[in-house]
Amino acid sequence: MPRPTTPLLSQAGIRSATLEIIDRDGLGGFSMRKLAAALGVSAPALYFHYPTKEQLLDDVAGEIMEKVDVSAFQDGWREGLLAWARSYRAALAEHPNIVPFLAQGPGQRDASLRRADAVHGGLVAAGWPAREATMIGASTKYLVVGAAMGSFSRGFVDDVQVYLDRYPALGDAHRLREHADAVDRDSFEFALTMFVDGLAARLHSSTPPRS
Amino acid sequence: MPRPTTPLLSQAGIRSATLEIIDRDGLGGFSMRKLAAALGVSAPALYFHYPTKEQLLDDVAGEIMEKVDVSAFQDGWREGLLAWARSYRAALAEHPNIVPFLAQGPGQRDASLRRADAVHGGLVAAGWPAREATMIGASTKYLVVGAAMGSFSRGFVDDVQVYLDRYPALGDAHRLREHADAVDRDSFEFALTMFVDGLAARLHSSTPPRS
DNA sequence: CTCCTAAAACTAACGCTGTCAGGTTTCACG
DNA sequence: CGTGAAACCTGACAGCGTTAGTTTTAGGAG
């Protein structure tokens, strides 16, 4: 039955179904045909609303990036940076399966660029030289993406004995599984704190920012 | 002509051809059929030597991890950590296309675990509490993987005007393309320095390590 | 109210993918 | 000298992203 009375599909609906599948089945478990089936529609119907799978994923990624908050730079570079990094990480942690795509994607995504712009502007306004602001932005992104990607603790395996036998220094690695999420969150927070502390030390030892 | 006098394939040969293709054509541009063609062989022949594409990539990833150096912890945790992080990053930067796979892969890879073990051991031996050692290891991995993944500068686009018009604070982003590699290297080095500085400050402010 | 175009779905199909089954030749060993 | 495993082959299957062509309906123009 072609051309139904009321449209079966919408871009927003497609995106949300996409994210649902990716969250559940992983990036590799997502296919246009599966998506179409979930929406009660034939696969080619999707191509009326999205020209390509890549474009669709790009849009979904953009939607996720929209949740990243860069508004806190008005309270100081430290607050702005911390708030940005945390909301960035939180946004990715909510949908870890799409991170490999999202992180690789081109820097053309408007949502990403607007935020990069805001971060850079916030840092420069706080007294950081442009070159350093660029590197701070990049470094923070490294941290967030790295944390969202490998997710250190998820990389471990359930079988405890594997570790105990062969890697003595990882003796308590078996605890990682239990508190996997907590370890990840703590490690990220730890890395972020160390990084920002290092930044603060550098800033105070040379050019102080105009408050 | 089945069963040739001298074998056409070897695991090492397959791995090196795999890496060559991935370096040239990207992870998505790699297929078993293309690999087989490059080796002058039919695709199913590969399955005699590797049970699965995933297993093959896993092995290639392991080979890359073998190049990571964790021997410098004998010279102190700082030296060890820096040397580890740098050689880790260098190993990934040599084959950026495989990073998304490598970073996601399970923590079962022996090469990875041996190194994680050495890092953890080195940090603890230098006086870091076990819990902190875990987080330092994770943090450093975040940094390395994040840097190798998104590769901040590669995310930008050639068309300068895109940025100038719409993202004023990214005004000199057009320079990123030219010095892309340098920016990435500098940013990673910057992040690493800030992080280690932060670590040093934390260590000195509480429990000093036994030298 | 009718006609026409464009929208939004359909089925069929192409070339690609990872992988399996079954066949064929050659090597290594008892 | 025979036999079984090793190492290749061709052919095939299901699933992938995507295109072509068809069909029905909605919405606007005369």
C-alpha cells in the first residue's frame, strides 16, 4: 500500500528508533533493514527520509551532541571546562555504542563546531592564549572520547582466574567488573581533575587570566 | 590448483597484508575478499589460517600493542608513565585506521594485559596506592585512545570559509589543516604534561613515593 | 470538481560482505 | 605404498546498503 493516508515515517521517529537499536544491539547490530522492520516499513522507504545510512547516523550523533553544555564558561574557565567535560562525557556514556562512529565522524557537525567555538572563546576570554586554548579543547576531547570509547573496565573479562594466574599486579582486577561503571566514572573524574590542576598550575606560573 | 607445493599463505603474511590494506583503505575498506585478492588467493583460503575476520583483526591489533614500551618504570613512575604513553600513542598513530577496532576490542589481548600489569606494578612500586594506580592507568589510556581516535585536527574540513563565517572563535582553525599532525602531537604532549603535573602535585601533597 | 504533480510507500534487484560445504590435489607419515 | 590431513579451489547462502521502477494517495491549480 504505497503512499499511506498519514505518513508512517518521520526523521525524528527514524532517529529515535535508530538510537534504540544501537543502544540495544550495538553499532554492528544496526542495519537499515532492521530499522525498517522496527518501524513496520520496507527498507527503501527509509531512503526517502535519509539519503544514506551515514547521514542518518550523523544526524543521530548531532542530536547527542546537542545535549552537551558549554554555558558555564561565564563562571570562569575552570568551571566552564569541568562542566563541558562532564556533560560531554555524560552524553556519550548514555549511548556508548555509537561513540566509535561519533568520535570518528567529521568535524562538520554543526553541534560539535558550535560547542568547540564556545569552548575556545570561553578559554580565550579567560586569558588563555589562543594556541593553548586549542590544545586544551583538544586535550579535553581526548579525555572524554577516550573514556567513552574503550571504557577501561568494560574491557575486562568475567573469568577472574585469567588475571590472577598470569598478571599478578592486576590481582584485584576482578573487582573491576563489579564496580565497572563506578571505576570508569572515578577514573574519568580523576583524569579530569589532574588535568585541570595541571592547567591551573601552568596558568598561575606564567600569565594570570583576567578575572 | 589446490594444495600447492609450498604454502601460499602464512598467518604473519596475512596479518601484514591486512594491516597494509587497512592503512591504505581504512577499516571499512578492508574485506576478506580484498585481502585474499591481494595475496593472490581465494577468500575462503584465509579461513584455513584464521577462523574469523574478527580474530584476524584481533591478532593484528595484538601485534601493534607489542610495540608499546613499558620498560621505563624502573627509572621512576614519571618516566615510566611518559614513556608508556608516548610509545602507546606512537604505536596507534602509525596505524590510525585500526584504532576504532583496537580500542573497542576486549581486554583479553595478552599484549594489552601484560602491559597493563606492568604499568600497574610500576606505579604501585613507586608508591602509588593500588586504587590510584588503576585510575592513572585508565586515565592515560583514555588520553592515548582519545588522541588516536578523533584526532582533533583531522576532524576539520578543507573549506576554510565554513569556519570563518559561522564560528568566529575558531577563526584560525584553517591553520589546523596545514599543521594537523603537529597540532595533534602538541596537544597530546600538552595533555600528558598537564596530567602528569597534576599527578606530581597530588603525590607530593600527600604520600610521597619511596624513591 | 477535476487534473496533475509530487510524496511516500512498495517490490525486485545489484553488487558487496563474512562465512560454510564440498571437491581436489599434494605432502608427510606409518 | 597407501592413507589422512593440509591447503587450496569453486559455489553458495544470508544479509548488507542502495537504486530502479511501480503504485497509490494528498494537496494544490484551473
